[in-house]
Amino acid sequence: MKTASFLAEIETRHAARHQEDRQRLLPTEISPISFSHNDYLGLSQHPVVIQAAQQALQKYGASARAARLLAGPCPEHEKLETALASWKETERALLFSSGYLTPLGVIPALVGSGDTILLERQAHACLFDGAKLANARLRVFSRQDPTSLKTILDSTRSLNPKGKILIVVESLHSMDGDIAPLREIVRLKSEAGAWLLLDEAHASGVCGPQGAGYAKEYGLTSSVDLQMGTLGKALGSSGGFVAAQSQIIDHLLNEARTFLFDTALAPAAAHAALSALSILRSKEGDQLRQTLHKNISHFRTAYPSPQEGAIQTVFCGSNSAATSASQYLLQHGLTVPAIRTPTVPSGAARLRLSLSACHTPQEIEKVTAALRSLPTS
Ligand SMILES: Cc1ncc(COP(=O)(O)O)c(C=O)c1O
């Protein structure tokens, strides 16, 4: 019997990726005008945020040096958790070392075999990966179709009356840029006795009062069981968090494995995020959001699109069409990433633009003019 070869399989998969035009390479070029960063308010470059990181680096060094439960107290973590909980109107928050690792710890700590996870069909990879690790039954629904959610909730309840149900949804979708019908989702989950984990990765900092996200905008912070976010987008740093009532946070602190067994967030990242958060919640934060929303309106006037937020997409269809469009824009001095399968479904490859408060009106003009002039093939 022939033994399976690692290299033979690696080569086969490499060839398939090439054939389908989805081979990924690290970027070698970036133009000064970039629409690829999720730093929606430009806070990663803010002098006060940079200074906060520098101060923490001086004080604590470059690393937290151990998992949180072993490393001893770190005031930067604690202050940030208190501030995040207040921002999200919850009792407490818990930090993780990345947004990606947050649901990988949180979801399996909440549900397991005998339970069901209802996940929106196009959810971010980290939500799918967290759901897979949980070993619960996984069912998908369309986030823009509350009727489909109700049908799945009803059938899950009748098939498995004793199991817990966890609904997982993004408020502002990372790849489609649309907003989930949160009020209906919350109503349905409450009627069904399910819990909701709401990922506000792309809404936090950008939407709602003080940028606290859609749960706050709709007055739903006490109805959303767990609010998840990242420090790596509008908060201009890196790391992830979940905000919830104290009892849930205590549970996660004991059972979320990506919290328990991972080196804690670097204190410098925590202090940078804390400083970004206080800017976000200040008048300056309101002004930055106003500038961002002006940029969004400017973009949508010059290049009409259905997306109301900072994430704008241009559908290309095939992977190769998206790659060519991205290359065309790069030749015009603009970095706009092509999003291909498997990040998005086959045939739905696209350009994805993250608009920021730091983009100038001239940059918005330039990108929209270039988009209008994209060759049609
Ligand atoms: C919806 C969503 N959740 C979670 C994450 C992970 O966050 P991070 O990149 O900070 O690890 C992302 C990242 O793009 C995301 O889009």
C-alpha cells in the first residue's frame, strides 16, 4: 500500500488554488492611499494612543509574559476591562489576545454536545471555527431573513426541547457591510429562550452613541447576552473582548480555553486600546465619527452603493475578476483588496473597501473615479 505523502497533497492543493485563482500571497506593495485597513477612525496612528503604548512598554516590557491567571495582576488589563464594560453597558468584560481567539474560547464554554448553535450563513471564520470547536449541532440561517431564523428556532426547540440554543451574529457584516435586523433577532431569541452572542467587530467605535455599537444604538444592551468586539479595528490596537454580566464573565474566566491557555494581551496593546477608547467616547471621537460618516456619504454619492457603513463592496463575480480589479486600482495608486473564495462564496468575489475618518475628500474622489473606470471584461 502506498503511504500518503504530505508533499504530494500539498502540491495538489497548491495546484487547485492556482487553477481557481485563489492562491494567496503576502502583499509586496501598498500604495499610500489604502482602503485595506479597518482602523476606521485612524486611532492606531493617533499620537496619544502611540504614547500610551510607549508608556506601557517602558513600564511593563514587551509582553504579558504568561497567561492572565498566572501572570499576576496587570492594572492595564483591569482598567481596560472596566472601561469596556461601562462602554457596552454590561457588568464586566474579559480580554482575549485577539478578536479571532475570542469566540474560539467563548462559544465552546457556553454550548456543547446536546446543544445547538444557530449561525448566520456568511459569518466570519472565527465564529464558524468557535462553533466547530464546541461540538454542538450547527445550523445556519440568513441574517436578513428573521422568518428563516424563526423556522429554525421552532424546529430546533421541537427536535431538542432540553438543549440550549446559542445564536451567533455579526451586527455590521464584515464582508457584505450590511446591518443585521437586531431588534427582530433579539425578539426571536427571547421568545425561544435562546442566547445571543453579538459580534460587533466592525460596528464598535463606529456606530451608536460614543461608538458603542448597534446593541447600544437600539437600546438592546441588556437583552444581548454577550457582546463581542475586537481592539484591532476602530480601537486601533490588537486584542479581543467579550462583555456580559458578571456571572458569565466568571464562567468564561474559568472555562474559555483561549483565555486560560494563552499568553495575555500585551500590556502596551491594552494601554493603547484604553487610550483609544477614551478618545472614542469623547467629543473628539464624535468628530472623528462625523468625518467618517461624511466620507461614507461622499463615497456613496460618487459611487452609489447599498451599504450604509464604512465597509463598501464592489462585486466582481469570479476570483480572477476581483484580482484584476484590485491590480488595476493598485496601478492607479490605490490599495483595495480583492476578497475571494473561500472568504466569500464562490462567484461572489469582490473588492472590499474600508473607509476611514483619515481619508481625505481627494482620496475618496480618486478611488470612486477609479472604480467608475474599472474595465469591464
Ligand atoms: C466579524 C469579525 N469578527 C472577528 C474578527 C477577528 O478580529 P481580529 O482581527 O481583531 O482578530 C474579525 C476580523 O476581521 C471580524 O471581521
